[in-house]
Amino acid sequence: MKNYIWILVFIFLSGCKSQIKQEKEEEKLLTFEVDLQQLSEKGFDDFYELEEVIKLETTDRSILGDIKKILAGKDRLFISSWNHPGILVFNRDGKYLYQINKQGKGPGEYLEITDVLLTEDPEELIVYDRSGRFLHYDWEGNFLREGKMDSYISHVERLPDGGWLTDHALAHTSSFRDSLYILRASDSSGQYIQGTVALPVTKYILPLRMVSNLYQNEGRYYGIPVIENTIYEYNYRDAEFSPRYIYQLRNYPVPDASKLSPAEMMKPFIYDYYIFNSEYIGENTILLIAWRGGVKENSMLTLVTDKKSKKTEVFQAIVEDKKNELPLHRYLQHTGFKGKVVAYTHPLELQQRTFSDAHSVGARLSEELNEESNPVLLIYKEKESF
């Protein structure tokens, strides 16, 4: 009987060790080598499959232009546009409902929207404005309260415990000397907890914005500092940053910004290499935008990495869903569409093209919309195999 019990204990412990080993394997650092000059023969629709099309209603009060950010709540879509000072609200079918426009200098008003967040419990819309304030509204636009961060933020994510995950601009980080980091975690009051990717401490205010990008999916939080081409994951339970994915670019050396002097960092060459934005980090793939910033050129590329094979396919910046004949004007981040890639297309782009299949999604949309219609949201899911 004792032997039987010991056998069960051994099997249980072996199972635990196996599970821990598997979890550690899943959490290990992955390195991807990329040749940005080698364009892929595959297409976007080899990796992603169109799941939903949302036509946003066009009225005199709901004209969007280019979409900056979209947030999906339980029954509503909150959309920030480059052409509108407020937030336009639609239902999940695309019908226009109302707008939240609190731009101004009075109590409960923002100067200009830098970023916007949405929470469901409680139902709050959080606007971060360029003066460093967080303004909380309910989903109807009623002002609730205000908070403050100690430095300029480019993007922000809300953590489950009420804290903040932020990325920062180098030109505005002089206010916290002991925590000069691009990626930074803070508590609910804005107090610094942890950071990664240290910036050189200088007494100068540099006219250079070293902006990273944030992405949240299924409780995992990621950031890409532009100077490292590394995707960091933030574990909010342990308050810890760790590198998860590294992109090594062939023929494009990345300078070490920590070793550059203030004068060197102000030279144009600092941007003469590719820098990344994370658009989607899923179970099977990573979708990135890479652009080369420089004086003479400004080219953009789309990258899709198959995490299993570690191979990255490189496409032209504005790719096309060839199967459905849809030009993808832009990907949208932080959408609330969990586990989905969200893009949009402009009706004008559809009007200007010739379709090979009169029954394709693109051809049908071209017939239904006109040049003044709002953009069309395109929701994609990962394919299980490529």
C-alpha cells in the first residue's frame, strides 16, 4: 500500500515538473532573423482570415476620416479620429449613437487627446491628454474624476490592479531622474514601480522622441522600444519586465542609444534604420509595422512572424487581402477585439480600383458605399496553419 502511495506521489511530482518545464519553454526568449530587403511571395490572407466587416454609419455628426484608435466595449465601439477632437460612439453593428467631445480648458475637459482607454468594470472611458492628465468619464461622457502622470506619455495601458503601463518620449523624461526608462510601470496614483530600457541621463532637453508601442492581449502586456527592436513582456503580478522576442535585422545595424551623446542623438542618422510598432501578438503570429526614418527616405513595411517556424515574411506597407480584394489601409491597435487583427479600408480606395471578381467582399462594398462614406472595419482571425 505504501509503495502504491509513493508511486502516485512520484507521478504527481513528475507531472508538475513536466508542466513547469513546458511553461518555461513557452516563456523562453525567441530570436527572429529578418531580411527586410527580401519581400515575401505569400500574402496577408495566407496568415489571417476575414471574419467580420463593420460598415460605420456616415452622418453629418459621425464623419471620421482616418481612424486613430478604436476600442470595443460590450455593446459599443469608441473611435478616436485624427480629424475629430472627440470620441465617436457606434454600436457593434456600426450604427452611429453619439459623440463625447470634452475639448476645452475648463474642469473635466481635455486639451487634446493623446491616448484613450476603455474599461468595462467599471464602465469608464479614460482620456490621457497632452498636459499629462488622465480624465475619467463614464461611457455616456459624464466626467468622473481626474489623475496626473509625472511625465509625457506616448501610449498607455491600464493594468488589472488599476496601475499603468506606459511608454515615454525621451524629450520629456527629465522630471524623474532615477527612472529614465522608455517602458515604465506605475501604480494607480502614477508612482513609478518598475521600468526597462534605460535612457541616458542628460541635463539637456533633447528634440527627439524615442517612442515605443504597447500591446495587450489576453492579460499579457507587451512593449517595443524603437531603439532595440525587442518585444518586452510585462508581468504585472511580479512587477517585472522581461524580453520575449528579439528581431535581428540583416544589413541594418541598430545603434546603442545608451552610448550616444546628446549631440549625437540630435543628428539625423539616429533615425536611419528600421524601427518597429507592434500591431498584433497572437498565439501563432506576430504582426509588425517597420519603417525607416531618415532624411532621404521614409519607407514602411509589414512583417508577419510565424512563431512556430520563427520565419518572418516581409510585405509592402499597405498590403492587400487578395482573396477578398480588400486594400488594408491601416492596422489598429488596442482594439478590445481580443485575439483579432483589426484593419480598415477607405471607400475611396475601393472606388478607385478594378475588381476581378464582381462578388468579392471588396467589389460589393464598392457598390454599397461612396467616396464620402466612413471607413470600413475589417476584423481578421489567425489561421490555424499556414
